Amino acid sequence: MPRRLLGQGLKFELRRLDPSPPTRFYVLGLWASDPAGHPRESVPGQKDEHGEVQTDTLVLREPARTVQLRVTLSGVSAEIQPRLRFLGLSLLKRGGSREALPPNQAAWGRELPVPERTQVVYPEGVSAWCSPTSLAMLLAYWSERLGRPELAVDVPEVARAVHDPQWPGTGNWPFNTAFAGAFPGLRAYVTRLSDVAELEDWVAAGVPVAVSVSYNLLRGQPRDRSDGHLVVVRGFTNRGDVIVNDPGTRHEIRREFTRANLAQAWAVSENTVYLVYPTDLPPPTNRFGHW
């Protein structure tokens, strides 16, 4: 839904159809460009014998073979008829595993010129703005690549535009990508990948990727359950280690980490990423239906 299309809202719901009986519809989010007119928030308190909504994710007690997704538009008028351009759904079967993929060495020694942004210079942001700061870096990259200054959005503006009062804060993953995807000509969504090699596929295609990691594990420290963080993968060294823009630092935002540390830290989020790229950009070969 375009950012300029105010006064309208979207509700996203999902239910399991098979195995039967079908579950009720669970609300996975209420979205609006302007929360003054319609709510922009996740919906807490959705838990029953079939599953539970954890902010933006439905966790089912029994795996689903088929699901049904329902999108409801509110505030629609005869004068303005919005059009849903893209809808993404990421599925995960816990406990599954794949063999490690061979690295895509076409990305080794390649580094994308992603503009650097930090979350720690904004007093109101404190340490909770890694998600909008990472998104701002992705948008700034495409602003420069495409010659579109409107994509160079300041971090506080992104934070305001994705804020979820029920989360609470700015870390709601699909809210971040919904903001980016509202820009004409951009595709943005949350998905999960299988292996660092798929990150290399995107970097080789000229696309930086925001990844959700355990910040401590990334830095080689013991994990803390509250150390979730987002960084932007911008390239790989000649030996296959990862180069990121880390919004959690004031200086030396560009940092290098070992491939092993990235893989371990990224696995905590089940390899969650933000993908943001032009709609006319040919994506890498999609081996597993992740994009």
C-alpha cells in the first residue's frame, strides 16, 4: 500500500486448513501508513489449543499442509481503490535440516557500497532501533544505485513509520519490509534462507541483505536471550568471511566477522532476512522457494 495513500488500513489473517479441522483465523498484523486513521500494530493474546501468534509469527502445534490467508482492506472509497501488488508468506518446519551448500565464491572479494548508519546517535532510540537502521541502510543503497533521493529516509522517520505499540517498538519484521515495499518499484519482504551460500547469491547479484542474528554469538561471546540484533550483509572477504554494516556501533560500522560466527548467530532467528530490491532486478536462482 503506497505511503501516500492515507486513511486506509490492512488486516492480515491466516488459518490452517489441513489437517482438519480448520483453525480459526489468527490476526498476523494490522497495517496502516497513518496509524491515526487505522491501527498499525500486532495483536497480542491469540493462543488456543491449535497454536499461538508470537507478534508476527503463527506457531502451530501441528504442522499444516495447507493454509488460507485473508487480507481485509478498510477505509476503501469509490474514489481511491488500492491494489495489492505483492504478498509474501514464509513457512518453517522446525527440526528440519539441510546439508551445507557449497559456497558461492563469486561473492568472495566483493563488497557492496552500502551507506553506513548507526542507531546509537538518537537519544530516543537507545538500543532498540537496529531494525529500522538496517532498513534505512538498504534503502539508502538503492537510493544511490537508482538515483532516487526519496529512498534515502532518515532513521527516525523509518522508526516512526514501522513502530508497533504492541511489540513494543520498531522490531516487527514485516512492518519494516511493508514500509520499504510501499515505495514504487521496490520489492521487500521477510523470508528465511538455508545457508550462508544463499546470502552470497544475493551479494553476487548486487543486493545487500539484512539478517537477524544473536549479537553476542556474532561477536564470539556467549549468547544472551535478549541479544537479538540486525546487521546488513554487504560483502565477503577473499576467504569467505562476512562483511557487514553493524548499526549497533557508533564508529567502525563496517565490520568483518568469521563465516562460522555468522552462521551460528544467524541460526538463532532460523536464518531470517529482509530482502529489498527493485522489482525489475532478476533475483538469483531460487533453489528452495525462499524468494
